[in-house]
Amino acid sequence: TAQDSVEDPLTTNISFNGEHFSKNHVTISFTRYITITNTSQETLMFLTSLEPTLTTSRGYGYTEAVRMQANKKGEFIVADTNNPQEQLVITVK
């Protein structure tokens, strides 16, 4: 299939609606970018990950986003701090 959620060939965009990520798994190429944007007007986005650039230090409001350049190959898991079962798995190849 085509690359998930791509509008810009260098960036994969994922949204978080306050309860769920728009995708639960994405694969991106080494040195490309991933952006996770809060699309909820009611809920702050709190993310946790072993990858520090994907962890929010505070609640991110409506339209705020985290962005990471994939400078390491491997698998990275991002979880909703308020609901840890809601996860996004990012595979960097």
C-alpha cells in the first residue's frame, strides 16, 4: 500500500483526537519526519515515549504538535499518557 498519512513526501502526519491516534502503526524512511498533532479542542495531548523528542513535557493544546526527524532506525512506541493502551508504533527503516 501507499505510505500512510503522507501529504508531504518528507513528513508523515498523525493526528490525535483526544482519545485515539489516526493510525496505530506507520513506517517511515530514515531521515524523514513524523508529526503528531492534537486535533481535539477539548482534550490536551500528553504523550510518553522512550524517544524523548516524542514525549510531551506538558499538555499540548488544539493544533499543537510534536515533530521528530527519524535519525535512528528501529521501532518507537508513543503512548497517550492518560490512556497507555492507546499507542502509535513508528517503524524507521
